[in-house]
Amino acid sequence: MLRTPVPADAAPLTAAVGAAYEHLRHWMVWASPHYSQEDAIQWIEGKIGGRTETGDVPLLIVDTDDQLLGAIGLHAIDRLNDRATLGYWLRPEATGAGVATKATRLLADYALSNRAIHRVEITMSVENEPSRRVAERAGATYEGVAVEYLKHGDRFHDAHRFYFLANQSRH
Ligand SMILES: CC(C)(COP(=O)(O)OP(=O)(O)OC[C@H]1O[C@@H](n2cnc3c(N)ncnc32)[C@H](O)[C@@H]1OP(=O)(O)O)[C@@H](O)C(=O)NCCC(=O)NCCS
């Protein structure tokens, strides 16, 4: 399930990010060994990575017992062009079961179904194979490689770019 995070999620989220740091650090620019409850609160309030723009949509991925499996969200929401970027991460223990693929389908369907967003993009470093497979399995359309599109640490990575469109069959 996907659900909106609340302030009480800050502590488990901080613990999960801390425990998953080695798994996240190459791909999530905000991941840090010093990730704090304040960082978690900022994300919960829709300020992914501590950025100041508003309107980001943060969601937790939880199991049926409300245990945290990971997170997913929409960011870089461009209201001029009705476009948003979808990102995700899982705790290492939650990988290998299709959770990210299912969560991606759910959020893309939700974002596009009310027509507020026309295009949902997913981009990942060309070196991030697990993430590329999530976009493919979720049914996103492959668009090509965007050169030096993502900054990870002190290096710019070429990125695979995928998209979902409103009115496009996704199943
Ligand atoms: C990217 C990331 C979320 C992918 O996790 P994942 O577990 O591989 O992805 P899914 O949850 O969709 O699971 C897919 C795997 O489960 C398997 N699987 C099992 N049951 C499945 C089902 N019902 N449906 C789909 N896949 C299933 C698939 O075969 C696949 O395994 P494989 O890659 O060995 O073939 C994870 O590696 C991660 O958190 N990485 C760090 C953060 C990151 O890179 N985020 C993306 C930044 S762009």
C-alpha cells in the first residue's frame, strides 16, 4: 500500500534510511550517513532532499501491517507543463518481490488518472540496472538516454528516461 506519511513516521523512516544507507547512497542524492529526523520531517512535509520548492508528493510504501518497506513520490512537479518525476527506494529486505514495480504502477495511475498531471517521468543513471528494470516492468515507455542528466555525488551520470502519459494504456 501507499500512504501519506505523518510526523510519527519520522523516527522509523530515519532508522530505515540509516540501515539502508549502503544500498541507497549511490543513487539517492539525499541519502547520508547523517540522515536525521529533521531530514525525515522535511521529506514528510513535501520537501524531498531538503529542497524548498513545494508541491512534492511523498508517500510511504507499507505492508499490510503498516511496516515500512520504502518510499515513492512525485517531485520536480512542473505545473506549466503538467509534468512530474517519479522516484522510489526500498529497504534492502523488501527488494526482489515486485514491491517497487507495483508501487510505481499505483502512483503513476493515480497521478495521471485525475488529469492534473499529463506526463510522469522516471529517470535513472544508466548504471542503475535494478531501477531501469522497475520502470520497464511497470510499463513505462522508454525514451532514450539523456546525457549527464543526473548528478550523483560529484559526478554527472547519463540517464535512461522513461515516461507514462495520461490516456496511455499501462497494463
Ligand atoms: C530500485 C529498487 C527499488 C528496485 O528494487 P527491486 O526489488 O529490484 O524492484 P521490485 O520491487 O520491482 O522487484 C523486482 C524483483 O522482484 C522479482 N519479483 C518477484 N515477484 C514479483 C512480482 N510479483 N512482480 C514483479 N517482480 C517480482 C522480479 O523478478 C525482480 O527481481 P530481479 O530484478 O532479480 O529480476 C531497489 O534496488 C532500490 O531501492 N535501490 C536503491 C534506490 C534506487 O536506486 N532508487 C531508484 C533511483 S532512480
